[in-house]
Amino acid sequence: MKKRNNGKLRIIPLGGLEKIGMNITAFEYEDSIVVVDCGLAFPEDDMLGIDLVIPDITYLKDNIQKVKGFVITHGHEDHIGALSYVLKEMNLPIYGTKLTMGIIEKKLAEHNLLRSTRRKVVRHGQSIMLGQFRIEFIKTNHSIQDASALAIYSPAGVVVHTGDFKVDYTPVFGDAIDLQRFAEIGKKGVLALLSDSTNAERKGFTQSERTVGYTFDHLFAEYKNTRIIIATFASNVDRVQQIINSAYKYGRKVVVEGRSMVNIISTAQELGYLQIPDKTLIEIDQLKNYPPEKTVLITTGSQGESMAALSRMAADIHRKVTIMPNDTVIFSSNPIPGNEKSVSRVINELSEKGANVIFQDAHVSGHACQEELKLIYSLVKPRYAVPVHGEYRHRKANATLAQSLGIPKDRIFMLSSGDVLEMDDNEAKVVDKVHTGEVLVDGLGVGDVGNIVLRDRQHLAEDGILIVVMTLERGTNQLLAGPDIVSRGFVYVRESEGLMEDARHALEEAVYNCLNHQRNADWSKIKLVVRDTMNEFIWKRTKRRPMILPIIMDV
């Protein structure tokens, strides 16, 4: 048992501070740990073949007897996507609001974890007791329904975690953010505020989700003689609701396409977060029964993901939908940083097929801009500020805001993943660093691809591979066959016969030398000679460094 940290609260981000995604933070007080969110990140361009990136939870596994459960702020992938992987390693209860839990349950069912995982649905305004903590869910607005901020009460003080939020006074569904509750908690005194930094660089206020509805109405009126295809985030249920409202108003049938979109919309509809008029939704196979100008497709792929429905349509490999000249395609999203290239590729492909592509003004963000962040800081009046959720520059902008509102610089903490921030009323400081990192998911393999494998993949991708095969006689080490050279991804052999022949001669000479001068040359020595000779020869002739793989057989 570790020593009691005499009444101090520890905040330990295990991911989510270096980039957008993979959000997971542990709150620890003496013998209790509560984990807020458990998200995934999408792979960087240099992570060849990797599907998803999930956080390394070694710290939680090492302290499993203290961990009381996962508290989830909302149902986006970067906050819930790693749950089904992490729960296989540690069976803990999950707490979240109704829609959030509905989406999580769909994921758990896919991984056969539904029966074994304890779940509790929490309403806004309700509190749950977990060990030394009491956690209250506060209503906020975001680009998905049922988002919550958390007030985390511990014996050392109250911490408010905003989750991802914006201030929307006129949301499409449900109530506006509960600013009154933020103010009440602020009045009683708040130790620290962890706030969303995604839009901290943007001035002003984020527009209400409802403004997108008016834009859709105008677009539907303007393009009433064409088929309309709208790409948006699968999880933005309010956006889908507004598209359905406009479609119904203009007498169009709606098709929903893309697996994640179908899943979330069916969950939202079952739980009553989406109102769809009768006979508005049709199956994709029924499209041919209606004239194009009477249909709308809502699809995934607004980020240019290569496997998503819109990208498949643009590349002409979608089984059911072909893009026609005169189709109107609306991008109802902004490219996430890093996806700009893929999005512009899809826009170009669609334009080449004669579609009208619209990507201005059909989107509003789900995150708070500067004025909303100032509002929350002013209501909560925290002693310490900890900007979270965003790349370094976003969090830096949030820190600057906090300072402009009078929070002293030494009370604003720019943490890195793994930092242990210990605090009470008197002081706060980073006292330790715990092990964190990324676990790569490739197909069904979780964590079996590490840095070394990635480095090999990059090496293979950049320079290719040369395989050198030879046969030795057992006992005497006489060269019976070879060395033969097989090339993959290095040069096209038929056009480089001269180079390959010269390489072979150089190799033969080196191998004979090695075998003749050292009667007892072992295999590792021979392999080393092969590698060195080839590396040197190929580098001189081509200035490339392919991977050299010697294979020796004995007979």
C-alpha cells in the first residue's frame, strides 16, 4: 500500500493532452481512483497499417484495487472508443447518461462484453458515490446529445471537468447548458477547473446548432431539382434531426448510409433523441423507386476516411450509390486537423464527377470559443486552471485566457500525459510522472505492434527488402547453392539485371572469403557478412538502404 498523501487530491492525465483524441484522466484521493473517459485516437500518417490507438493503462492496472469505475462525459469515440479494449483487461463499472450509455452498449455488444460489464445510467443533476468521491453530472451542450460536465467532490475540494462543451442557448433537442449550476458550485469554492481547449484560439462565441437548420432549409430550397447527399459526423444526432426536418418539409425521402451512422441513429431513435416522421426513412435499395430530386442521403465520410461511405461513392467503389452529374454534395463538418488532404481529395473526386460540392457554412463547432470559456471561468472561479483536450497550442491559448481573467500564472498547469498533479487548498504542484503511452491496434491484435515493428514497416515502405538465400552443407560449411537474391519493393528486377548480377558476384566473393578463412564460421557471422556486403554494395550503387534478410539452409 502506498503512503497516504495526507489529504491531497491527485489528477493524472493518462492521455489526451498531446493531441485531439485518446482522452482519459484519473482522479485519485487516498484509496480511491475514479477514471474520467476512456477514448481512442486515430493513427498518424506514419503509423503504417494501424487501425486505432488506445491509451496505455499500466498505472490503473498497477492500482486496480483502488479503481472504482469509469465516468463518461459523452459518447464520442475520443472519449469512449477504448472502453471495449480496456474492459477486457480490467472489469470495472461504467457510469454515463442515457444516450452515452446506449452508444457504449452497442460497442460492448460487438465485443461480447455486455453481460459482464456493470453499467449505470445517470441523469443530469444526479450524483454517484465512488469511494471517497462524489461525482455530479451537469448538463452541457455539445455536438452530441447528453453531454455532461462533472463536478468531482473529494475531501480535498471540488474539481470541475467541463468535458467537451459549448454554450448553446437554443439547442435543437433538450435544454440549454445548466449555467446556473456552474455558478452555484463556483460560489461554494472550486479547487480546479479542467476545461475543453479545442476552440480556445477562436474569438467570440460558437454559433448555435440551430443556425445550421436554417442553412439546410436555404440549401434544400435552392437545389430542389437535384439529389442531395450530406456528409456529417455519425454522432451528431441534432444535425441528422435538422436534415430530416428539412427533408420532410421539402417532401424528400431520407436514406442513412455508413455503418457507424446507422448504429448511432438507431440507438438515438430507440431512446427518443431523434424524431423521424413516418415513412420518411427508406432503405438504400429503395432509392431507385424515387426520382433523384425527391431523395436525400445522409452519410459518413465527412473527414475523407478512405473506407467511409462518401469516399467510396467518390471513388466509384460504392455498391449501391453512384455519383451523378448535378448531384449536390454538402460537407456538414470541418476537417479535423490533419485530415485536410483526404477531405480535399474527396472534394476533387466528387467535382470531377460533376457534383456541386458545398462545404461553407453548413457546419458549426461543438466546442466553446473564447467568450464561452471566459463565461465558465467567471462562473466557476477556480483556484487552479488545468487546460485539457487539445494540442499544445490550443491548451496554451486556454492558459492565456485563464491568465487574462486574473488567475495567477503559477496556478495554471500545462500538464503532459503521465504528470501527477497533487493539490489541496494551500498548494498544487506536479510531484511525479507515471508510465503512459500508446497501444496500437492492428486488426485483432492489440499492442502486438510496437515501435520496432513500425520502424520495420517504415523501412520496408521506404526502401523495400532484399532476401539472400543460400544452402550450406552441414558439418563442412561448403556452399552448395546460391547465394540467390530476391527483391521486393527495391528495384524492378527485369530492368536491373546488371545490378543484381553484380551484387551476386560481390556476395559470392565475400561468402567464399568468410567460409575459407574461418573454417568454423557460425551462421550469425555469415549473416553479418552478407548484410554488410550487401548494404555497402547497394548504397554505393543506388544510395538506398533496403532491408537485407539473409536466409541460410543446411542439408
